[in-house]
Amino acid sequence: MDYDFDSWFVDGEWVRSADADPTAGPVRVRAASTREPVGSFPRLGVADVARAVGAARAAFDDPGGWSAWTPAARAEAMEDLADRLAAKSEEIGRLVSLENGMPISLSQRSEAHAGAGLLRFFAAMVRERSEEEVRVGVTGRHNVVRSEPLGVVAAVVPWNYPQALAFTKVAPLLAAGCTVVLKPAEETSLDSYLIAQAVAESGLPRGVVNVLPGGRDVGAALVEHPGVDKVAFTGSTAAGRAIAVRCAELLRPVSLELGGKSAAIVLEDVDLTSRVAEFREATMRNNGQTCHLSTRVLVPAARYDHYVDQVTDLIGSQVVGDALDAATDVGPLVSEVQRDRVEGYLGKARGDGATATTGGGRPTAGQGWYVEPTVLRDVDNDQVIAREEVFGPVLCVIPYGDTDDAVRLANDSDYGLGGTVWSEDEERAGAVARRIRTGTVGINGYRSDPVAPFGGIKGSGTGRELGIEGLQSYRNIKSIFPAP
């Protein structure tokens, strides 16, 4: 496949950049597993941002346009787009694995189908909901509470789940009647062209979805643009804080799904070897490049060595290899920069006294940006490796005294996005889960569901995606009062 693109998608057309530096050349993407070239796309400038926002603004403000369509009509168009994406599913999965190193077994069951699935989910949801509700007041008057589209959304998404995280935003905002400028990460901008192609083939009106590949400068200009009504961002906590400050100054709504350093509370009655797939999924999914992973594994101090051995066996026995190999459990990291970052954290951990029971280095095979799946013991919850998000295949095993101590350690974090509880007694596990201060918790595994809201607290962000809460976050609530 040829993934060398010389244009970008705005207002329903493929256009050339208006103000990019012609001497800079295109952005080139290399395969995470081999470092071989995958494709390229053009650099964009501030004028391109203005053009994209202008197209989304015109599409939203059109009196007969997308925002004025009935929910049923929007749902029908979304399902058409879902069909177009589904036809590209195999190519989407393969391209994502090339770009960011996601094992093909994961990308083919998640990224390949995420867009179509979320579009259909929110299309069905919006069909079933009325945009107006009559509330009888204390004096008997009939007040109308109306839910209206919020406007133009700047959707800024990261590289780890480029399709799923794009449509976690795009699907509900389309259902709500909004328009969007989607800015993917540079590392995974190529697969966003498949989104644009599907939009071009679908029945969506011009300007409803615009795709704006680019780096931080493009993202910053998009967040700042006066034509944007809301920013929806997924990424690092540092970037999220900066966006939150600017949106506060602009009094602009913002949703932030940021980093995590979640805990897995392993209760003394559980045998982790009976839950191999679930444990790996909850702690190592996508080569550790997942924000909600339970990378702090809290185990009973009285059985510390026992659980260290179990975790070591479960993590160390994974197959490391090329992302496109169906047998691969753990692929490479997305880039050399990310690999260096993870290795830097491993160096800090060793300096603080941690010991690797498996992994800790680079595999001998493969030319890509690999780090071995690693388990660290002799870690204290105050050490850097237990406090900061590594975003790689690295777990630290931390002892606790009793259940109260385990909950205390789980909550002793600057983050609050995910978490898991492991026990043979699911009722007991549920009781512990309710005590963890976080946005989401899984019991004996972690599998999110679009019916349930997703998001975090503290340094993990603000706002919720998915569920009815995700749809409503793209709506403005208006009250219409009857005559006195």
C-alpha cells in the first residue's frame, strides 16, 4: 500500500497546505518493529488550522446542516460511515500495528473495528433519546429543558489507540450534532487518512469531519482558535494541564483523559496463574502503552515472594516479536524516544534499589524499538517507578500489610484513572473496588464497555467519555421557561 500523502482532508476535499514551510519536507513515519519507512504526510501550518476550523464552523452554522438534522437522520449517516470504516478494517488494523507496534492480534480485534462499533453504538443511543423534556414546576408551569449541539469540537488524540480514542470522541459528538477537527498524533497520522477516506465516501455533509495531521504546534493553534467551542483531549498529564489552563482562560469547555499509575490489588486468596490472559491484559496491554493499566501490583507482604514468582512467570513467558506476527504478545514501543524514556525509568528504579526478576533490557532479536517485559521487586510506593507513568512493559510489585493498607497504597497516587482487584470472592473484590479513589476499576480483569463512562480524577483528568455521559458532554442544556 502507498501511504505517502501530499494533501489533507478539509471541507470534504483533499487539499494542499496553505502555509507550511516548503523546505521542511513531509513528516515520515517508520514501522515500530523494523524502522522501515511506512509513509509520509505533509507538514501543516496555522493557516491550515484556521481553514479546518472555518469548515467545521460553516458546517455547524448552516441552518439546514448537520446540527439541524434529526437524530434519526444523523444516526443513519453515522451508520453509513460505520459501514465504510468496516470495509477498511483489515487495513486499519495492519497500519496501526505498523505505526505504533501494537500486536496485530490486538489491533485486529480492537483498532480495526473500534470506529465502526462506536459509531453504531452512539447512533442507536441518539435514536432513542428525545432532545426535549417537559418538567412541571412547583407552580404547575411546564418548563422545557432542551439538549442542543455544543458546536465545533477540537479532538486531539494520541498515538497508542489512534482509532479507538478518535471515535471515543468523534462518535458521540456526531450523534450530538457537533462538527469536528480531528488532530491525530504525528506517530499515527497515516491511519487517520483511512478515516478521512471513509468520511469522503460516506453521506456526511462537507465540513462535518475534518482531519488535521500535525505536531504540537498544530494542536496548540487548534486549542487556541476562537472558532472552537470545546476541546476534547487525550494525552499526557503535562499537556493536559497546559490545555486546561488555556481553556480556563478562554472559558471553553474541555474534557481531559490523561495518564495513570493504577494499582492491582491482589488479595491473598487468588491464584493468578488461573487468570493468565486477564492479568496480562490488565497490566501489559499494547506493550504497556495504555493509560489505565494496573502497573503497580500490590500483593500481601506475607506471601510476597509467592506472588512475585507468579507475576514473573506470567509476564516473562510472553512472546516478544514483530507487531505483525500473530504469535506476538508484546511488540515494540512506538518510537526511539519512547524506548529511551522507558529505559530511563528502569535505570532510576535500579538506582532506588529495585531488582528485575524478568526483563529489564532489550531483546536480542528485532531491529525495532523493543523493551523486554519487565517485573521489578523490592519497590516502595514512594519511589519514582511507583509514582510516575512509564508507558511501557514494566510492572512493579509492592507489598502491603492488610486490606486497609492495600487500599491506602492504591489511593496514594497522583493519578486516578484505572485499577483492578483480584480475588476468588467477587463480592469481596467489589467491596474493595468501591474504596479505590479512581474513575474505573475492574474485578479479576479489566474490560471497558461503551455503556459505562470512562475517565479519571486527580492527575488523570476531568470529564467522562462513553456512556450517556459521553454523549451529553457534547450537548448544551437550555431551559425554556413559559410565560409567567
